[in-house]
Amino acid sequence: MKRQIGERIKEIRIKKGLTQSYVAKELGYKSPSMLSEIEAGKKGIDADKIPLLAKILDVDINELFFKEKIHEMRIFNHSA
């Protein structure tokens, strides 16, 4: 699970054009190395930081865990 969310964070961060330094600072980390370790799956992110991270990345919290948007999945499943 750590690796999955870390990969999603990195993917979204890069897509949004944000640096590790910027996101780490906004999360309250002293250096970008903590975010680097989270993205690499070496460390997990504290649950209480997830809403803030979603805000920083400007995504719904679910997008940190799932590649497909939950809303789009619901529409697709209802139309199938």
C-alpha cells in the first residue's frame, strides 16, 4: 500500500508540475527527502496529512488511492 500511494503522489505531483521541495514544504516537512521516501514506498504518509496533500495537489482524496476517478467509475458501471 505504501508503494501504491507513493507512486500515485509522484505521478500526480509531476503531472501538476510541482517539485518535491514545494510539496514537502507545504506538508510541513523540513526537507524534500521525506517526500522522496514516501514516493519511493520506503515510508508511509501520516493519515492526518492526506487531506492536506490532496489540497496541495488539487485532487480528490480518492485520486491518491485510485488511478480512475471514482465518479467516472460509477458512471461507467451504471451505463454498462
